[in-house]
Amino acid sequence: MTTANAAGAAGDPGERRGLFEDQLADWTNDDVLQTKEARAALGAKHPAGLRVLDWPELRALFARYDPPATRHGRRDRRFGLFSVALAALGLGLAALAPLAVGAERYMGFAAAALTIGGLGLMAFHEFGASSKARWLAQRFGAERVRALYFQAVANNLDLVARAMTSDAALGEWKQARSRLLSLLPRPEDLPGQVPKLAGPVDDADAWVAPEWTPPPGPPEPSPDLDLLLSLLRGQRLDAQLDYVRRKLSDSLGAPGQRAAAVRRLSLLLLAAAAVTGAVAGVLLASGRAPADTDVKLALEVTVGALVVALALRVINDDRLLSGDAARYASYAEAVSKARTRFDAGDLAEKQAALREMEIVAYRDLRQFVGAHWRAR
């Protein structure tokens, strides 16, 4: 494991963690040397690697995209959970209202207000296309900045390897990469492109610079190139495997586990609705009036359970979560294959494996955008 990915490796993906522990709590974007600690660690062990792999201008651009995208995604999830909690509280009050002798009317008003407010927030969350577009645009932009970092190196291996010890080559490398930043999409243009990005994927679009579509010739062998390739293996291949394995963990923060939990809770609520609905039917058949307390309670619990089950599916759709889990599993398999190809091959194969990784990452990014956009 390279020093560039040392922080990401702090939590061994094979280590079993708590059910409620966030597997990505200690994750940092050290694959692009975003933190001072990662740069210091790499500089202490491989100063020649730091001199070519540290890209301050790109780090600044990455910081414009990634933190807002992360905050927006978390806020989106919290907003959804808040709306569910609000509606659930309203339904709980409605269920208890018949038991509040003397205060039924006030509890009924409060329950109605909370339930309507929660459902209104759910609708806003579900159909807020502009908010979803901004989030997906920020995430897409951050990943394209990350892609540029690795694509620029993978398609200029000979120059970057020479720049590790040659000041003239380092100047040429810095000039080349400064021109590349203009190829990235402008942040203000991305939200409007999200519907198109949710469509079919063309692998040629994976390359930030169109001239990288045809593969370059293999670089000249050298000790510097060997070191560079070793660092790239850790930063790009190992780091992505570490990330995706955390996503596939047994924590409830992982999509697969959350999907299973939502599915089980929804089934439990539907079963509760069926039971209380049957109880209400039996009471009505036995001669009780709909206004009787026990009948009203059974009916309100039935309706409440159905609405909460629906809310869970709206806010935390188990099909979307299951799709995310399947996508992460497929991505992990593809990255593993690219790393195996890298380890087993000669220089040309290692270069091809790095380019294959860029195609895999782009496909996964587009699938992520498409799945979450269509799930509105």
C-alpha cells in the first residue's frame, strides 16, 4: 500500500466493524493527494514521486466540487429522514388521539399538521429536480477532476517518469497539465447536463482530453517509471478497491444492508397494517360503530403503517439501494480485474490496465448519475 493511500488504509476493509459504524468515516481523498498528511507521507518516502504527482491547481479545483457534493448528499438524506420522522410522529399522535380524553381535537389538529407537513416535505424531496441535479452535477464534476488527475499521468507516463529527476521535463509536465484544466466542464454548466449524463454511455467520453482516446505507445523502461507505476497502483487501483469494499461492508451505512433493512421494515409495517385492518374489520362485523375508540384506533394504526411503509420506499427506496449495492459489487470486480492485469503484465499491459481503470470508473460514474436521476 502506498503512502498516498495510507489514510484510506487506516480501516482494513476486511476488518469487521460495528453495525452502525460509518465505514467511510476515516476515508479521505488521498488518492489525489488532497490532504497535507498524504503529501507529507509521500514526500518523506518518495520525494521524487511527490514532485510529479502533487498538482496544486487540480487540488483547488477538486475542493470546489467534492466537499459541496458530499454535504449535499448528506443533507439530502437527512432531509428525507426528517420528513419521514415528521410524518411518523403525526401518525403516532393520530393513533393516540382517541385515548386523549378531552384533548382529542387538539391532538388531531397537531397530528394532521405534522402528517401533512411530512408528506409535503417528502413530495418536495421526491420531485425536487433542481436540487437533485445540483448534487449529481457536483459529484460528476468532482469525479471528472479525479479522472483528469489519473488520465493525465497514465497517458504521459514517459514524460512524468522523466520529470521525477529532470527539471526540464518537470517544467514541460507542469505546462502540459496546466493546459488540461481548461478541458474540464464548467461547474455552472453541469446541472443542465445531468439528464443527458443519465443516458447511454459511450466509452470514448471517458477521456477528458479527446486525443487520449487512442492509446499512446508504451513508455521507455526505467527505475523512475517502476516507482511511478507502483505509486499509481496504490493511488488508483488499491484506493478504489478500499473505497468500494467499505461500501459493500456489513454496516447499515452500506447500500446493501440499508436496502435489506428498509425491505424488512416495510414488510413488517405492511404486516402490521394487515393485522390491524383485519381487527378493525372484525370489530365492525361484530356491531361496533366506526366512531368507537377501538375501531378508530385500529383503523388509524392501519393507515399509519401503510403511509410510513410508503414513506420509507419514497425516501430510502430499497430498489435504488439494491441497485447501488449491485453496482458497487460489479465495480469492485472490474477494478480487481484491472489490478490483476496490471500486476501480471509488462509495461504495455500495465499502461493498458491503468487506461482500463479509467473506462471502468467512468462507466460506474455514469451509472450512478443515471440511477439516482431516474429515481426522482
